[in-house]
Amino acid sequence: MSINGALQTGRSALAASQAAMQVAGDNMANAATPGYHRRSVHLSSSTDTVVGRNQFVGQGVQLQEIRREVDVALQSRFHDAISKEHGAQIDQRFLTALETIQNEMTDNDLSTKLSEFFNAFSELANNPDDNAVRSLVVQEGLNVASRLGEMREEYNTLRDEIDTTLGTSVEKVNDILDQVGQINTQIAQTELGAGESGSLRDKRDALIKELSEYLDVSTVDQPNGAVDVHVGSTPIVLAGESRGIELRQTSGEGSTNVSLRVADDGTKLDPDGGRIGALMRQRNDTIQPAIDDIDTMAEQLIYQVNRLHSQGQGRIGQSQIHGTYAPENIDVTLNHPDADLPYSIEKGSFFIHVTHANSGERTSHRIDIDGDELSMNDLVDRINNDVDVPNVTASTALDGSLVLDAEEGFEISFSEDSSGALAALGMNTFFTGHNAATIDVHEKVQNNVGLVAAGSDHVEGSNGTALAIADLQDVQFSALDDRSIREFWQQSVSKLAVRTEAANEAVDSTRLVRESLDAQIQAVSGVSLDEESINLLQFQRQFQAAARFINVIDETIQTLLAIR
């Protein structure tokens, strides 16, 4: 072995030890740095050289690699756990908010308001001539309408909150995706396919971890050090380019639908985890169905009460009855989509009764009707000409609604409506509106409780209509999946309670999974100050030994020079 070779051996040990001490120091300096992955030094001996026949001697040490300690599979599971945890938190947040809005099992819940409303009609059946009870019926109707309206408005507010949060989340994700693309480019330019730029990769990992809070993403490593980012099988970052995401809104039946798309080409994304996935799930699978349920229930409450009320009689007669529902087009059939009536009209008939106020003499006139064949103009013509109801004139108001006017001294009433036309057109009804947002007690009924229809068959003091309305709370309707109004609502509440409980459990379980994986990652990638102190001491001793070795070689050279 030559003197020069010996010096190179010592020099390699000095260089390797110095680099190893720097790595240990860097690890210790970043022990508390979020997202930092421990670096480890990997050394290998240099290639042997021949010093004699079949004799080899080493030439020192080489710094083989400074490696970031990362378990890629564990990291992927950790990102998935983060997505699930944040998704579960969003689920819990909005399910709990919805449950709070419903406020069931209290004195102000909708179930209580419905019971009090139907019980008021039951009390009216016992006292049909008592105006105080009639006032109670009107007040309980207003209470139900008010509660439905408040809940519907709060549901809308909750949906608007989701839409706003989705918008800000998408903006944040696009910012993260841009940064990932930029760092991909920097890594490819810095590493040039060899080694690892630990600081850049740590920054990128921190961004992907943050991205996992919003979307359930996966990454695919590329040979040049870049990573492609996918949602499902769809890429949203390719090398140094972010493809971006965007929200698209489309109008549906009475609502706005939201979908997540790739900004570049419009490919639909279906995230399952993360905040965005959970927000879209809560919007589409919780809030919108809740709105649909409360609207469906309110729609049936309005229609079924009005169908009975329109055929009943109050304590006072009416000389003019003005419908509250108007077709958009009075020339198309009443069930035509362009008519846009909230309720359809079956093939059947109803009776118009005209009573002389003084003598009590009454005539009855049957009006045959089929919503698939008659327009509003046809119905007016049928009443005025075909049937020719005496002392009554039918017409349409400016908005297209039906108006019946009796001559002076005559009153109008109805009965035996097998078509649902009276309720569908809003004639002599208790409620107005067609869903939870629009329900209200008819203004004329509010102003004169004598118009509350308790009687039937034109028998003074009768209670047939009040009894029938009181019994509605237990009647099952096909529009409510063969459930009563009360059962339909209670089932909706029960389903929400079950989902809320499941969401609460999911938050706890996903947190435990994430914490467990985080601990496993720290075991692989975290910095142990004790371990790094030992490494530092080891490489310090190695450096000192290498320095002593070089000093010995130097003394040897000096001795040789002195001999010469």
C-alpha cells in the first residue's frame, strides 16, 4: 500500500465522518420540525486494491447514500386515514347540526306541533260551534306552518354553508396542487435522477398530507423523482402540471346539484373521503334528502287537509271563492307540465252547491273533470255553459287562478270531490303553499275563523270534516310510501339519529387509526435525540481516529524524508 493510498484512506474516513456528523446534527436540529423525515447515512467500503500476489487491501470508506427514512406503504395508509378522519368529522358536524335543527323529543319539535294541530281539529269536532276552538285550530295550523318554514329555512342555510365550504375547500386544494406541481419540477431539476433532495421531498409530503385532509388521494412515483397525484384512477397532478379541480352546478327538480370535476377536461371526480368528499356526501345524501322529506311531508299535509276542508262547510257562507293555485298556462290541460300546478287532478267530479242565504234553498250541480283533458279555460266554460250553474259565474283571475262569484244573496259550497280538483286549485282550503317553505294558513281563514270547515253534508252543527281531518294523522298515504304523516316524519328522524350515532363512532375509530399510523410513522421517520446523540458520538470518534491515522502517516513521511 502506497503512502498516498494511506492518505486517501484517511481522507475518505474524515469526509465520511464529517458528512455523517452533519446529518446527525441536521436530524437533531429538526427533531421538532413538522413533516421532517429522519435522514440516515449509509457507508460502504471502497474497492480493494492489489498490494501483492493474491493480496488485497481496502482503500477507505465511501458515502454510499444519505437516505430519507420513509415507509411508502405506511405513508399511503396514513394519508388514507387522514382523509377518513376528516370526512368523519364533516359527517358528524352536519348530521349533528341537522339533528339539532329537528330538535325532536322536546316541546317545540315538529312531532308535537303535528299532534297539537290534529288534536285541535279533534277538539273542534267536539265543539263545532265554539269560535274559541276554531281560533285554536287556526293558531295550531300557524304553529305547524311556522315550524315547517323555520326548519326548511335552516336546512337551506345548512346547504348554503356546505356550498360555501366546498368553494373555499376547492380553492385551497387548487393552491396545494399548484405547489405540488412546482415542487415536482424543482425535485426533477435538482436530483437529476440521482439521490434525494430531502427538504423538497419533505415539503411535498407535507402538502400531500394536507391535501389528504380534503380528498382521498393516491400518489404514483416517477423515475425522475416527481409524483403523480390521483383521485381514484383520475390524475389531478401530472409531473409538474396541476390539472386543477372545479365545482359545477346544474339545476335539477327544484334544487341545484353540485359535482366535482377536473378543471382541465371536465372529468367527473367521485371523492369518498376527506372534507370535500364528505361535504358532497352530506349535501347529496343528507341535507337534500332531508329537504325533500320535509317538503314531501308538508306537501301531503297541505293537500290532504285541503282535500277534506274544501268539501266541508264553515259557520258562515261564502259569496266568492278565489283559488290559491294558478296554472302557468290556462290553455293547456291542468295536468300538463306547462300548467305547473303543485298537485295533479284525477278523473272524477265534484259538486258545487248554491244556497239562497235567506230561504236556505239549495241547488247542487255536478262538475265532471279530468286533469288530463281539461284546461282552466275548459273548466270555466264547463261551469258557466255546459253545466250552467245558476247564480254563479266562473272566471280566471289575472294570475290564471279559478274564481267563483255568486250573485247577491247566494252562497257557494262544495262536496263529494273525487278528483282532488278543489284542493289542487286551492278552492275553500285551510292551507296555502305547496311545500315546507311556502305553507301557511289561508289568509281568509286567519281573518275569519268562521270559515274553518268543521261540518259536512250542509248540516248545521255537524262535525264530519273536523273528524276526518283529525283522523288524518293515522291515515297511510301512497305518496308517503304507505305511511301516515306522523310515521313518515318519525321514520325520517329515526334514520337521522342512527346515522348520527354511526358518525360519532366513526370519528372516534378513525382518529384511533390515524393516531396509530402516526405513531408507526414516527417510529420509522421520527428523530430520536438519544439515537442521534449516539450516532454523533460514534462518528466523532471515527473522525478523531481518521485524523490520528493521517497524523501517523504524516510522521512516517517526515521520517522517510529525514532518512533521505
